[in-house]
Amino acid sequence: MSEQYKYILDESKLPKAWYNINADMPVAPAPVLHPQTKEPVTPDFLSVLFPMSLIMQEISTERYIEIPEPVREVYKLWRPTPFFRAHRLEKALDTPAHIYYKYEGVSPVGSHKPNTAVAQAFYNKEAGTHALTTETGAGQWGSALAMACNFFGMDLEVYMVKVSYNQKPYRRMVIESYGAEVYASPTDRTNYGRSVLAQDPDSPGSLGIAISEAVEVAATSGGTKKYSLGSVLNHVLLHQTVIGEEVLLQLEMAGEYPDMVIACTGGGSNFGGFAFPFLRKNFTEGKQTKIIAAEPAASPSLTRGKYAFDYGDTAQMAPIVKMHTLGHTFVPPTIHAGGLRYHGMSPQVSALVEHGFVEARSVNQLATFEAALTFARTEGIIPAPEPTHAIRVAIDEALKCKETGEAKVIVFNLCGHGHFDMAAYDAYLKGQLVDYEYPAEEIEEAMSHLPEVAF
Ligand SMILES: *Cc1c(COP(=O)(O)O)cnc(C)c1O
């Protein structure tokens, strides 16, 4: 009998709607607060940064939101994405578990990020916006939004964390190839950037600083530029649910339903997009799939952070939201999974973890690269450093099955390939990679700067 390795959906099966978990959230949402007044924000305040259509998606409680046809047309360049049974990994682990993975690395920029970039570019264009600003860490988000803005004929300014700008030039070149402008943040283009440089001319930058710069440019543009965020917000996770909706159909083709669903979490977008459709089944159909969020031990917002109100950025210009946070002044160590280095977390994912509907686990850097090489040498794909956290957890669970003899169905999200991250593999193979201890003192210090709010 020949075994099936991949499950491919026809283009006609590309989902027509995103799933909005607000409709089924078992806990009421916390208010989003104005960074200065610390009172609940009005759509007016947010409309300086975002088009009204996205603000309405942020608070919508409709269970399904139609994917606009122009967005589906662009999705069709790479979607539906393939879903694999990891037969060779199973054999190498000698596990009775059935391991499956969804592969988002087939998008033109190599990650899941275009799923929301294309949608955000579309809604901004529809609202009459001609230019966007954004930040990027290692460059995955910047390249996704650059591609999307190019498709919809919009200008884009990208504030790229300086240390990545210097160390990872290829994604900067990708961004420029799509026609966008990239600046090494902190820059001298913004008041906030200049204030950071005045204190520390050699500042390596951080995601929090870059967000502040991109927000400042949009907020002071007199309405000509809007700001776009690649993770954390409800509408971003919403757009990513196209991933999980496809996986449900692909698992049906395979005749299986998962015991466990695993994805990595930086701001929570690939996790939410992958896992929320399974949470819907848990909430509304009595399914009992275990849902696991995998994060780095060096930036452990879900497992070691505090569930509290905090600013989304370093300069305290972004709204205050209730989330798991390490403190907005905390700068995580420069681990190679750059996409997971954010002080906060999606409020939706945070609430689900806080109330026990999602389990969070942290993983050390060396253990993730060990898992990544096992995966690459069995399945062939070299994963981005971020999803190696999910792979580590999936392998650990499959090894537990080997002990117990259980044939559990384990499904994880391979949210990107690692072709632009080969320096990280090089460092690992040369024995130069290290684990970072949980920076308890620094996080405690950062916690003393959380805003005091009345909610
Ligand atoms: C950006 C990125 C992440 C982290 O962001 P999430 O919003 O948590 O998904 C993870 N993996 C890849 C490949 C990324 O590009």
C-alpha cells in the first residue's frame, strides 16, 4: 500500500470567509485604552492609524467575515497551501503518533505574513489610502507588506530594527525589490527615533522602538499615511484563519482529527490563524483537541510574563491592551527567532491562555535547532527559526507517544522556511549558539513601568 504524503486542495476550495473567534470567545474582551487618557479608545482615535473597515473587524462579533474577491485573487498565487503527513519524521522518531504539518513557506516571501498583508493593503486602498508605514524585525513582515502594497499600487515606509538591518541584509533587499523604502531604526526621521539616538547613538533598536517610529510617522502625516501591524491585533489573527480553515478540509481528506494542535507565538498571528478554527470546534462541537502555543525561553511572555494592561510600543504612543507582557521597556535577547522577540502578545491569545483554553510552553534555542535539523534531514524543508519551537514541542509529544504506545494525531504549523536565516544554522552547526537564561531581573525592572489603569 502506498502512503499519501501531501494533501493538496483545489483552488476552488480556497476559503471564502475568515473565522472571527470573537463570536465564540468564552470570556469578555478587556477594553483597549488610550495611551494618554487611559480611558477606552474611540474608533476616532484608532482611525488616525487604521481604516474604519479594519477597526470594525477588530471589534466585530460576526462569526465569519467574507474574504473580499480581490484578496482571494492574490491569495491564489500560492493558496491553498500544502498539508503534509510527516511519514519520514515519524519513522526517524520510531513513534506511533501521526504527525502532520501545514506549510506556509510556499508564499512568495516564504511565510504566513502575506495572508494579512494582502488584506490590509486591500482595505487601506479601498479607503483611499496611498501610503502605509510599518516596522519589521528580521524582515518577514516588511517583505510581506512590501509585496502586498506593490500589488495594490501603494507606497510603503518600513522601519527595520537596526541590528537586523545590518546583520540580515537579504530581507531588506527583498523589501526594496518590491519597491518599498527601508530605514534602519532608530532613525533621525522621527522625534522618537532622534530621542533614542540622543541617549544611545549605537542603539541596536528593538521592535518596540520601530513600532513607535512607524506609528509616529502615520499619526503626524495629516491623514496621508496609515500604519499597518503584522501581528497581535484581532484583525490580523482573523486574516490568518485562512490557514486553519484549509487545514480542517485537509484533515478531512486524510480522514483524521487532531488530538493536538501546535504553533509558535511571537505576537500570536500564525498561532491564532492556525488554532482558532480548532478552538471553534472545541467550543461549539465538544471537540477536545489540546491547543499548544510554543514560545522562546528568552522572550517568554505567555509562560513568564504578567497578564496585565501594557503599551504595545516602547514610546507609549500605541494603545494600552490587556495581554501577557514582559513590560514595554523590556528588550528581549537577540535570539535567532527574531519574529518571536516581542514584549507583548495578542490579547485574544493571552485571554485564552489565562483562562486555560490554550496551553503555553517555552523552549530553549538550542533544543529548537536540534529539532529543526531532525526535521530538515527527514522532511527536507529547512524551517525558519520561529516554527522550530512548534517542531520541538511536536517532536517531544511524539516521543511521549513512543513511551505510551499511543497513536495520537499531532498537527503543527510550519509557518515559514529558513532560507534567509542560514547564518543561524551556521552558528548552530559551528557550536556557537547559546541558550539564554530567563532574564528575571530585567523583566522585573520592566514590570515596574506598566501603566496604572482603572480597569
Ligand atoms: C513573524 C513571524 C512569526 C511571529 O509572528 P506571529 O504573529 O506570532 O506569527 C513566526 N514565524 C514566522 C515565519 C514569522 O515570519
